[in-house]
Amino acid sequence: MKLRAQSIAIAAPRELCFEVVAAAGKRLEKRSEEEWVVEFVTEVGGRTVRTVELLTLDRPRSIRYEWLEGPLRKVDEAMGFMPTDEGTLVTYGGSFSIGMGPVGWVIGLLRVKPLFDRLVEEHLEQAKEIAEKRAARSKVHGKQPSSGDGTDGKGDRFGISYRAEARAPSTPARVAPSRSDARRGTQRSSSGWSF
């Protein structure tokens, strides 16, 4: 079943938007520079949902997600990053299958699809907020960065805060979890699946 195609305009460079999205989750395996296996742990409706996903990165143009483990039989998603005069247009498309024949189709249509579509919309808004704040503080992409983690202490949709790693002015910005998140070894979302 197809998920709703969505997009959002972000006032930040494509490379920064890509890095904000690609930094989500806990990387379990780096098969190559283009393929990562990532775990996402998400709180949804009072329930913890764990997925393990294969991410295929085409830096900085797109990220494809394929669920390897999770509550749904099959999920394929893609995020696109297109530069614009004002920053970046981030697009989303995806599909899922529950199985279970006609009963699964009805459950998917009435329950899973609306939830998934709403969560993706929220995640796009959160990515916009994080990327625009990061761009405003960046030496590379905007004004001088201030001290702090780039999220005004609120963290992001995964319950982690981000900090810019020290870098030379000509090096693209990278997003990294804070040390406390690295010690915990997991990242949680209060509102969604994978991004």
C-alpha cells in the first residue's frame, strides 16, 4: 500500500539536510559508505516499536530505507534532497505491506496508513526545525554557531541532541549524537517510526 507522498521546503543547504536525516537511529553495521544497517526504537501510542533497516545513501541526493525487521511485513521508503534557491526541498515516498490478505489490506488502509502518514509529516517538520537551526548557527552554512547542541536543549524527534563536530571551515557539517546518547547506545522517538 502506498504512503502519501510528502515534501517540505527547508531553508538549509542540501548537504546539511541530508546529514541531519542520515544521523538518525543507531548504526549497527556499515556495509559500505553507501549501505548502513540502522536500528530505530520508537515509542508509538504507548508501545515501543523496534525496526532494523537497510539504508542506501546516495550522498547528498537521496536515502532509501528497507525494513529488515519490524512489525510490518515489508516497508520501503525514500527521502530525496533537491537544492532550491531558498535551500532544499525534501521529498518522501514509501509503501508497506502487512500481509494477511484482504483483512491486512483493510487494517493497513484504516489504521497503519493514517498513522504512518501523520508520523512522516511530523518527522519532516522536525527535520526542518533541526536543519534550519543548524544552518543558522553554522560557520559553513550560515551565522557563527553558538555554544550548545543546535537544538536549544530540546533534542530532536529521536530524543537525542545533536552537536556539530569540530571541523575545518571547508569541511561539510556533520551531525553526531551527544556523548550521553552514545553511552546509552539507543535513540528513541516520541512520535515516529524511521525517518
